[in-house]
Amino acid sequence: MTVLEKIKSPGFWTNVFKIAVPFFILLTVIMLFMNSWRAIFAGDFAKVNAANFSEGKWIRFWGIKIAISFIYALYIAIKKTK
């Protein structure tokens, strides 16, 4: 089965979504802890905001995670679809 046939198969995009959402949440939590774990545990969410989301940083923060999650989910769904 070719990649185009797999993409056209029923339920393919549902499987991509089922893979992408949990991976996106996990990736977001991991990256927040990696970038700002001290501020998170100290309860200083203004510092977390300044480090990750203020002044347009949110576009890069969310955009990268959405792109990585979609690409990973697409790869796994293509690999697992029969």
C-alpha cells in the first residue's frame, strides 16, 4: 500500500489526531519543565510567562510543538496503517 493510499484510507486522519494530541501535550509539559522548572516549582508564573510566552515567544513555543507533533503523528500513522 502506497503512502497516498494510506492517507486516503478511512480513519487515517482520526489516527493522526489520536497520536498528535497526547504527544503534543507531553511535549509541551516536558519543554515547559525543561525551560522553566525552577520558576514552576517556585510558583513564579510571571517568570514562566516571560521566559516562554511574552513578546511573541508564544508563536515559536506553540508553533514548533504543533509542527513536531503533526509530523510525528503523520509518520507513525503511515507506518502503522495497513
